[in-house]
Amino acid sequence: MGPEEHRLRRLLLAWAAAGLALGLALHWPAPEVAWVAFAGATLPVLAVLLRDIAHGLRGGNVGLDILAALSMAGALALGETLAGAVVALMFAGGSFLEAYARQRARREMTALLSRQPRRAARHGATGLEEVPIEALRPGDRVLVRQGEVVPVDGRALGPAVLDTSTLTGESIPVTLAAGDPVLSGASNAGEAFDLEAEREAAASTLAGIIRLVEQAQASRPPMARLADRWALGFLGVTLAIAAAAWLAAGTPHRALAVLVVATPCPLILAVPVALIAGLSRAARAGVLVKSGAALETLARVRVLLLDKTGTLTEGRVRLLEARPGAGLAKEELLRLAASLDQASAHPVAAGLVEAARQAGLALAVPEEVREVAGAGISGRVGGHAVALGGPGFVAAHGWAEGPADGHPPGAVRVCVAVDGAPGGTLVLADPLRADAAAMLATARAAGIRRIVLLSGDRAAVAEPLGALLGLDAVLAERSPAGKVEAVLREKPGGPVLMLGDGVNDAPALAAADIGVAMGARGALASAEAADAVILVDRIDRVAEAMRIARRARGIALQSVAAGIGLSVLGMLAAAAGHLSPVQGAVVQEAIDVAVILNALRALRG
């Protein structure tokens, strides 16, 4: 519903209210003029309603708006113009409240967009220069001043204090160290700091939010479609009761009373309001759900599949311990291994190089490098012959296989040989996220019956992690096609949620009933394939999104059940002659307002 349509709804409400008030004021001194005022209040609303019904029928949708049209037309035909005016006010008021709820939810979802910066301070050859954010490129160094909004995604080049409340809903600022990822949309709550851009503005978090919000706002919740099917059945029941009342009482006025008390029914109001409010609430919590269909599915999830690297773990390999051999210092072992690993693109190599640089070690340029994918790497570093990798690979370079030293579950042992002799071992691991265990416990409490670790890593790495977390199953060494197969096998157990972050997770995310991508550091392909994207680097937001979705769906069903129950009672009372058409219209208006206000509770925490 666009701004022009929203203004039309507001104008109709004002017109109906003014016409009803004028008619009531003239009802006793000039009843014949009051009749005209009541009819004048009804006709414009009826005309717009008939237009909406015709548009819906062309799209194959039959809804309870037909009852409102029958009520108003019947009231005018039978001379019950006061009842017609009340129904018109009721319908206009309900439409306006629904439009207000949608607009309020849309404001919540797009609040971050109003903070989008237009220009940024970039370090150039001659100093700082103000440029449009569209001119920023990966590798640019950007100054983020105190109070400014981060323009693009990147990494902090020094300590930073960020207010991420618009992304996460948390009011406590986050302190970052040099090298930590920074999301666009957060604001600088501390001193000015430099940022190294990692993405262009068009590919940043803010740009992604714009696309996702547009998709979410354009979608129609599946429960709303289901409500249309319920509406068709309810329409038949209502017409049957009205016909029976007419036959029993011998007057069409009794049938009119039944129609007005059933118009327009909370089915077409409460469901979309509650689910759109849920989308808004999830966005404020840092989770952008792309559609109402995804939110409704998220509320029914029973099986959770998790990728490991970057999802259940931090996605950055870190050095845990250096164990040098005889005659070699820890620093020298690390320096030689990291110098050689500069030539490798393996994640373990990146972790070694980062650890050496953090230790302040001067790395040499490797020479004569030979790498066997998945096995190891060899070459020369500063006159030394160095090889590192698994025991089998390094054995040919002087490594003497001995008893393996103990290391934490999921850690990787890298063997190092120097000049044809054992140089020592390096223990690295991709640490488990600090909030992983709490998230899994919350997910089980929310109704998840089965949790499976679905990883491409070796079983020796994945299985200890699954045992540590008490997962129901661990499926390791899975290719992208293998992950899709695993997702499909789990579907008989209930709706499946797949959580991942890498390009290799994209097919599984698309195959699941609902795919959720870790968007803070994840691959663009996974975010595009997913039904929902977590904008912050926190896995606990999955359980929070599930809680919000279940609450929104519960409120929608609660509103429908209460509204339908009250409407049925009102129809039976009207059929028995206990409610006149005017009284029935007032009763139904009270029901509609109550269920819409109840649906708006989904906006609150």
C-alpha cells in the first residue's frame, strides 16, 4: 500500500466519521436529512470497496470484503442507512488501522536506511578527501569520525568503539580491536578511527538491507493466503446463517444484522499485521527475514542443520600452541613456518601468518615453493629447507613420526621439518563461537528436536566438536551436493533450517525449508540463496529470530481465534434477534479494533 493509497484510506475514514456524526446530529430534528448524511457517508466507502473486490477477483482472490459490501448495499436497500454508515466507518477504520500497522512496521524495518551516509573521508595522496561513498573501493583507507555512521564494510585499523544498536538492538557499545570486522550502518561512539574498506558501497551491509527490506515488504505472508481460504469458508457459513435467519424471522433485516456482525472479520486484518510486525521486530534484532513466508516457516522449524567453519566456529584459524623440537626456539619455529606459508592460500596458512605478524616476527620471502593441495608445502626460507603439513607429507623431509601430542577437540596439528630434521609442531584451531552452546540450548528450548552438524571438514575435526556440543549427528566431509542431499533426508522430520555462511553452503540454504545466512562475514552467494540473513556476527540471533517468529505467528493465530469466536457468537445473537443491524455493526467494529491492536503486540519485545 503506497502513500497515495494510505491517504485515500485516511480520507475515507474522515469522510465516514464526518457523515456519521452529521447524521446523528440531524437524526432527531431532521430524520429525512439524516438519512441523506448516512447514505453519503456509506457510498464512497462502498465504491472503493467494490473497486478492491474487483481487483481481488481479477487476481483470483475471494475474501471477506464481499461481506462488507453486502452489508452496506443491503443496509442502503433496506433503508437501514445508520447501520450502513456504521459498517462504512467500521470498514474504513479497519483498513486505516491495517495501513497504519503496515506503515509503522515498515518504519521499523527501514529505520537504518535513513542513517545511510552519502559521503566519506578517504585518505588520498594529498591527505583526506571527501568523496561519495559510491567512489570507495576495497583497500581504501577511510577515516570514520566520532558520531559518524560507518559508510562501508571493512576492518578496523585501530581500536574502535561502535554503537551497533541500529543493527543489533543492543544499547551497549561494542569495543573492537585492530583487524576486527566492521559493518556499515554502525555509528562511531568513540574516538575517530581508520577503516580499511573491504567491499564497495553497493555490496555493503546497508545496500543489502535495502534489497532485503524491499523483498520483505513486497511479500505476502502465507498465513494471509491461508486466511483467504478460511475467509471463503467463513463467507459460506455467514451467508447460510443469514439465510436461515431471514427464513426463520420472515424479514431481511434479520439477515442484514447477521451480515454486519460478521464484517469484515479479523482473518483479513490480524494475520498480515502480526506477521509484518514480526518482520520488523526481527530486523531490529539484526536478522533480516526476506518474506512473510520465511517468517511463518521459521516459526515451525523442527530440524536445525549447521555448517561448521564460520558458522558454529569463528571462521578464523588461530595458533593455540607452538611446540619446537630440540635446538629451536618457539619464535623461530613460527617464523620459518609462517614465512613459507605466505605462499599458500590455505586457511591454516593464513592463521599462521597472522599469528607471526601479531608476534612482531619479521617474515622472509619463501623460495622454491612446492605445495600439494590438502597435504603440505615445502620450500626454502632464508637458506633453510622447510616443510610443513601432515606427518605423511613431512616424513619425506626429515620428520620422524612419533606419538601424537594431545590437543583440543577440533584442533589441527601441523608438523614442521627444518633442514631435514624434525622442527616441531604447531597446534591451530578454528575456535568455537562463545555463544554457540547457549544458542543450541535456546534452540532446543524453542522446539528444535534435532540438531545436525553438516560440514565439509574432515571427520577427525568435525566429530569431536559435535560430541563436545552434544549434537544429534555429525555429517562430515560433505560436498555442496552432499549437503543438499543431507537437507532433503532431514525434511521428513519437520521443517528444516539450514544455517551457513560460505559459497559451498548456498545450494543447501536454497534446498532447506528456510535457509539462514551469516551475512556479517559470509559469502554474497549464501546471502542471496538464503531466506533470512543475520547482519551481525552472532549466531545467537538465530534462536532470537525463531522466538520472534513463533511469537508473531502465535499472536496472529490468537487474534484470529478470538476474533472468529466472537464474530460467531455475535452472528448467532443477531440470528436470534438479540442484535439489530446497528448494534451488530458496533459489536463487530469493537472486535476488529481489538484484534488489530492485539496483532500490533508483535512489534514489541
